[in-house]
Amino acid sequence: MITLKDNLDIIKLNKKAWDSAAKTYNQEFHGKLHTLFNFFCSKLPKEGGVLDLGSGTGIPYAKLLIDKGFNVIGIDVSAEMIKIARKNVPNAKFEEMSMTNLNYKEKFDGIFSSYSMLLLNPQLFKETAKRIVQALKKGGFFYLSLNGPWIEGADLDNDVIVEIMGEKMYSRAYSKDEILRIFIPLGMRLLKFDREIVTSEVFGKENMNTYIFTLD
């Protein structure tokens, strides 16, 4: 079993993994659109600014957001992912950056995170959540999808080093209670929540939890 060491640099581990997996990932079928994507888009102003956290190769979401007329900035910790994204979605702007280093202030109408924040441990997650809220305009919207636990009350810090596409990386599920305890005190209000079981060749069976928050 792969175990988590206390001194493991999660960001470094995941950057290495996604740099190595970028070309393979770009060729994979990424499945159906995540729940509530269109609802999120419907809430944004015409030509609004959207930040795509963990934008990967830009497919499908950065491209879909551009196609809907939004101004998109995508960030990803992987330099290789960013190189591919710039080719895939030339009308978006992409930056190599860890979401833990976000430093925008009231810039975006919407922030989008599809299966990227589960790559953060609880401490980094909480710190990044504060940066997300700071980057949103008042009245802005935040889309978050990630895995929830299969069993309520399970220890979610067990088995957090996983192997995907032959690469070891950190990935952790988050319960609905955890998510609400993080974002509600930051001034976010939950508009929508949905839970759906999804299956893909690359990631297997997942308990997808999707949230739409707004910043009051």
C-alpha cells in the first residue's frame, strides 16, 4: 500500500504526476459534463471573467467556457498541461501556477474547479478556499466538483496516495459537511448541491459531489 508521509510535498508530487501524464490525459475521453455546469454558466454575466482552477489541457471546460463567450484564465500546476492547453484553447489565457498561490482580488465573476481541489490536503484546501473567495467579485459564483466519501464517517485521510495513469498522486475525498464548514464562514452561500455516481475508464467509479456557491 502507498502511504502518506508527514513531510510529503503534495504539490511537488502532483506536479510531477500530471507533467508525466499530460499527453495521455489529453487523449482520454473525459466523460459527460459534470452536474450543474450549465446552471453555473447561466448565472454569469455576458463575457464575464472566469477562473478555471486546475484547467489541465483545457478540454473540456476551458474550451466550453470560451465557446459560451466568457473570458477565461486557466491555471494549472503542470507545465506540460499548460503547454497542451494553450494549443487546445488558444483564446483562453493559461498560467502555470498552483491554486495554493492564487493572489487575485475581486477579479472574477465565476471560479470553476472540476476535480482539482481534491488534490489538496485539508490545510491547503482551507488556505486555498480563502484565496478563492478573495478572487471572486461580490455576487460571484463558485463551481466545485470533487469526490465525496462512499461511507459516512470514514477516515478520509487514509489511502490518499493513489495511482492514476501509472502516476502516484495525492487525492482526497471531502464530505459535504467539511465543504460547508470551510466555505460558509467565508461568506459563501450554497445555491445548489448534487450527488451523482459517475464511471470512467481512467478514474473508475466515483461519488461526484457538485456545489454551486455564491459570494453574498
